[in-house]
Amino acid sequence: MERLTLAVAAAACILVFCLPPAWWLAVYVATLAWYPSYLTVKVGTLDFSAARIIILAIYASLFFRQHLLNRFRFNYLDALAITYFVGQLLAGAITSDLRTLLENRSGAAFDTLLPYFAVRAIITDKQRCLSFLKASVFIVAPMAIFGFYESWTGHNLFGFLKEFRAWGVNKPFQPRLGFYRASFTTSHPIMFGLFFAMLGPIWAGLLRQAKTNRLLCYAGIALAAIGVFSSMSSGPAAAALVAIAFIAFYRYRKYWKPVVIAIVLMCATIEVISNRHFYYYPTRFMLSVASAWYRGRLMDVALFEGGMSGHWLTGYGLATDASLKASAEWGAKIDNRPFFDGVNEYVCIVFRYGLIALVPYLAMIYAAIKKLKEAWKISLSDADKWLVWCLSASIVGLLLAFFTTSLHAGQPTILFFILIGLCGVMPLIISDENSRLLTEANSGVWPVKRNE
């Protein structure tokens, strides 16, 4: 399959070199969505997926577009994204074998920092942002049809490719509620569902933009819901439901303070009157009762039962004797399994890299939310506020879903950092759009409804 991977990557790279910058990310996401990341080309000890090759082509194209690089302005979100990555390296240098660490994090750089900074450099105005988001509807939404087919019949049309995977185990996933769990081009159903849980809310943000085909957007949103359902996974479902609730709250957003206070008081009340922590109760709505119990116990072991004792600062490392021993001990404490399943993104980070990585990670997310807040405050049109709100919904849904799932390596991780990159460019996009709106207003034309 290395020849096929090279052929796909070569075709996509040619498109990158031939198309204008606005379409580079669309080509990248198309390969990410439709070609499995577990099919790679071996270069020494490193595995290069088609997406990793294409991101190099994007940076090569950027090198010849000096006007894009000249517009780039380094900001605090960029610094925190780099700090998070450096934190992983520092923690790993203390706990892990250096060769293993460098191999693992070198690949991770292609899936985190490079996509993030590509978005920051390429998306320089609203038109490019909307072109990319509209293209993503055409590219990703049809995957849901294949996912539903797999969920209904149990037949993955791309499943034969898993025999040539570079990593992981090709094992069947147990059906849930009478449906099979679709994975399509991803290595796990959770990854497939997260793809749609991330993008569906953002597609809703296109509905109020001028010159947008609303029928196409509604179709994309409907297919996103089908994609999440087809995965039959609780994590994506949680992300989607929280995002839907967040979007529905748009009309009542002025009441956000009482709502937050009510949620905090509810959680505090549960802590006082119940014999379980508050985070057990949302898991009761998950698709699997057994996995719901496991997620609550994972938090207990990590936080209150000494799971991280002596390792809070730098974690247990990557594939070390300490990490393997701790994994077995955690699994035994939770439900007597021989290892622990990292179904919590925050726990996974602190387990491997400790607070040295988790604190910058949380700071990066806070900075991304702050960027969205900046964009919201300066927005002059309802359409732009709605777009920012829906992007925020996607991020908030993911942050809460991270208590029930992890991103895994591959497509969801890349897409997550693309979204963080979009958060970083949103104030610039809105600022440029404001200048255009004010110019048109001064000339007697106001194409969108203005906020009073």
C-alpha cells in the first residue's frame, strides 16, 4: 500500500501547488477524511501518512507566497501551542527513552503544530475562511452515508485496507443498540464520530452568511448527525449534544451567568448529598453502562486514589516500565482489567506527560476561547456573531466530551488543531470584515443586518 499512499499524496500535492491558497486546506482535509491515516510510507523509523506528506507540500507552497508569510503575526495562542509541545518534550526527556520520544513526538508535530500554523498562515480573510468551511461540507458530509451503510450492514467499504495498516489491531467492534459501529477510513468508531461532532456545529455557523446555500448547509448538518449516530460512540454523541445545546442557547445568551451559577450549585449539591462524585451522573446517558462506570472510576483513580502519586509533574512517560505498571494497576483498581483505557483526554495527557504538559494544554484552550471572545466583541454583524458562536459550540462540546473520550492519534487530533487555528485567526477575520462593512456603510450600502 505504500505505492498507493505515495500516489494519493502526489496527486494531492500537485493540487496544492496548482490551486490558490484558499483551497490548500480543502485538499488537505479531503485526504484526511477519505484516505486512512493508518496507511503510511515508511521513512526510516517514521511513518508518513498521505496527510503528513501533503502538509509539507503546503509549507513548501507557503514559502513561495511571501505575501502570506508577511501578514503572519505571532500571538499568545501561538506561543502556548508551542509551549504545550515543548512541555511534552521536556517531560518525556525525563521519563521516556529518548529515541522513542523523538519518534513519537516528531510524528505528533505533523498532526498538531504544522496543521495549526498552516491555518494561521493561510486563512487571512473571511472569504478564505468561508471557502474552506463550505468546501468541508462537500468533502466530509458524504462520508456519513458510507458510515450509515456500515452501521446498518456491518460492511466497511474501506475495511479491506485495514489489513495493510501500519499500527493498531484490526479487531471487530461490538454492535450497540442493534447497530454496528462505523469507522470507515478511521481506525476507531470514536474517531469517525468526532469528525462530524467537530464540523457539524461549524457548518451551522454558515447558515446566516451571505451567498450561502442554506439547503446545502442543512444537508451537511443532517449528515453530520447521521455520522455521529453511525459511530454509536458516547464521546462524539456527548460532544454533539453539548454543541447543540450551546447553539440553542444563542437566543438566551444574556442569561449565561445564572445558568453557570445553577450548574455549579447543582454539581456542589450532588457532591454533598450523594455518595458519588457529580461526574458520574452525566455518564448515565452514555450508550454503554459498563463504559460509563469505567469513565467515572478512571477519574477517581487519577484524582483521589493515588494513581498519579509521585508522577504529577512529568507523568509516567511513553511505553516505560513505570507506565506499563501504572496502567495495569489502574485497570485492576477500576474493573480488574490488565490495563487502563485512556478514555479521558485530560487524564491521558497528565498520565503520559504530567502537569508540565497539561497546564500549557489548558492554557492553550483558554487562549483559543479568549480569541473567540475577542472576535465576538468586535463583530458588527449578526452573521459574524453567529459564526463565532457556532465555532465556540464545537470547541465547548469537545472540551466536555474530553471527559469521556480522548482524541486518539490521527484524524481527530489534526482536525482539533485546525479548529484551534481557526480560533486564532477569527479576530483578524472579523476585523477585516468590519473594515469592509464600514466602508460599504459610508458609501450608503449595508449588506447585512447590523447589531444595535
